[in-house]
Amino acid sequence: MSTPDGLADREASYEVRDSTTVLRTRQVIDVRTDAVVFPDGSTATRDVVVHPGAVGIVALDADERVLLLQQYRHPVRRLLWEPPAGLLDVAGEDPLETAKRELYEEAHYQAARWDVLVDVFSSPGMTDESVRIYLARDVRPADGPRHEATDEERDMPVRWVALDAAVEAVLAGRMHNPLAIMGTLATARARERGYDGLRPGTAPWPEMSPWPGSRAANAD
């Protein structure tokens, strides 16, 4: 991609001399160890958490409030305020359709307008996880019965929070979920620009992982 300021990541692929899957979880992730050859000829091993990717949704209502859910995250032993989000673990499902489904299942809302806020690699030093965060507007309660949630998603508190209050919570260090932080700050910046320049919800996403998750990939 050519840009006036030259600020654009570009694809590169160093030689991988050997690659071994060291862990198949048959849940979300696998873990792979690669022997990577660098341009100067040196080699090093890199452990890679192989991930199917995910989507997040910043739902913004007519009063400029964002929808946040409080969910338990066991690795960090915290109840985190987060936007609706979900894994791309349904093979062949379009990511925008995943986002619409997650907004319905986690919060029982639907939206008429969808734009792309940001595309990110969540932690590129250790995982290939790619995440797309959408901005959903013209939001209203969903039709039909509520989705029956399981595990950590049972009884999640749901709050509509003023966008400015969410930004303050991020900057004060009171919110830590990366999708909440990136989505909130990106939405605030988009608002300053009158929401001009956002990509449509159907915009291409070449970084999206084709891998459907450990359960699907290792089902045999």
C-alpha cells in the first residue's frame, strides 16, 4: 500500500527452516515453534500462539454513549469492562456477520450502520491474532428471544456509558481491555472528524486469519 507519508505496514516473510506444533488445545489456540532465518543468516526460535482472530464492536447510541459489558477474564483475575466481541471460529463466516451476531448474542442489540474503526494485531510479538473493531450506529434492541449465554458470559452486567466518560476511564488507567481502549479512543477521534474517512463495514481485511481455531482445525 502506497501512502503520502509512507506510514503503512508491509508484508514480509523470513525463511522458516523448521516449524513444529507443540500444543494442540482443541479449544481456541494452538502453539507453534518456528526456526526463523534472519536476513543476516542468523537463526532463532520463536514460539507463536496461533489464533483464529476476533472482532470487537463499539456500539454507539444517539446520545453518544458506548455499550460496555463486564466480563471475568481468568488469566488476569479481573472483571473487565469490554465492548461486545467474539472469536472468528465459525469457518467461512464473514467477520461483519460475526460482529452482528456477537452484538445480538452478548447484548441483545442490533445496528443499522456498520463502519470499521481499526484493524490490529493484538500482540504481534507472541501471537498471529488479528482483530477488527467495528463502529455500530443506529442501534436498537434486537428482535426475537435473548441468546442463552454460558460460562463467563452468564449474567454479564451491561452499561451504556457516555463516550467522554469512557475516554476518561481509559486515560485514568481504570479500564484495561485492549479492545475497549482502542475502540473508545478511535471512536472519540472519529467523532472529532464527524465520522468522515471511516471504512465501510464490508472493507477488505487481508490480515484476517484463515485459521478456524484449534477445536475446528484439530477436530479429527
